[in-house]
Amino acid sequence: MARKTLEERVLTLEEQMGELRELPAHVAGLRSEFSQLRAEMRDEFSAIHGETGAMHSEIGGLQSQMGAVQGEIGALQSQTSAMQGEIGALQSQTSAMQGEIGALQSQMGDMKGEMGGMRGEMRTMRGEMSTMQGEMSTMHGEIGALRNDLATFRADFIARDEETRRHARMMHEDVIARIALTREGGPPSRTRKRR
């Protein structure tokens, strides 16, 4: 939303500057028309003074016309002065707007710099995440290997435990059998040999 407002303000400023550029051409056109009209009136006045006799009455009429034209010229001059005032005001506004544009451009430059820094940080973070994923993959592999070793150890332990228990049962049964033979009076020679 802020970016759209900025673009709208820039477009508005450009339109106002375009209008301001057209004003000097318009004023120049008015001045050219005024100069042309004045030249035409001077030529006509010179021709009238060159005429004689009956032309004096016409000269009076022409002088009246000249007064009216001069009044129009005065009005045009007043309008020109007003236009010059408006141009000055527009120039002041344009200067202020140019200052605002400069400030906005500076802010945009700062924002671009901040975005560049953030992109760099994001690239660094992505690299770190990739490294961590590789380490996690290695750890998963090591955990799988440890689980396999643990399963092998458990199987070996169970097998050895069963063998130990089986051997202990056999020894126990053998001891019980020998005790029974001793109580029944088994051959002494066998007993002596075991001693």
C-alpha cells in the first residue's frame, strides 16, 4: 500500500511538472501575439498619418480603437503578471516536491540496502540449514548403525545367557546326582579320584 501511494505521488508530480513546462510556451505565445498586434497597430497608425483630409475622422475612430486595444493589452499584461505569479508559485511547489522526491528516493535506497542485507542473511541461514541437514543425516545414519549394533549385542547376549543357564543347569544336575550317589554309598575310589 505504501509503495502504491509513493508511485501515485511520483506520477502526480510528473504531471504537475509537465504542466509547468507547458506554461512558459503558453506565455511565450501570448507575448508573441501581443508583439505582433502592437506591430500591426503601429503600421496601421503610420499609414493613417500618411493619409490626408477626410482621413482625419477615420484617424479619430482608429484612435478610439487603439484605446480599446491598449485596454486589452493592459488586461493581457495583467493576466501575464498573474501568470508569472502562478508560475513562481508552481516553481516553489516544484522545488518542494523535488525535495520530497529526493527524500523518498533516499528512503527507497535505504530500503533496498536493508533488503539486500536481509537477503544476505537469508542466504547465510539457508547455508547453515543445509549444513545442519547434512549433520542430521549423518547422525541418523550413526543412530541406525548403533541400533544395529545394539540388536546384535542383544541377540549375542541372549544366546550367551541361554548357554550359561543351560551349562549351569547341567552342572547343578551333575552336582545333585553326585550328592545322591555319595549318600547312597557310591564307590569310594570315584570319590577319592574327585578329591
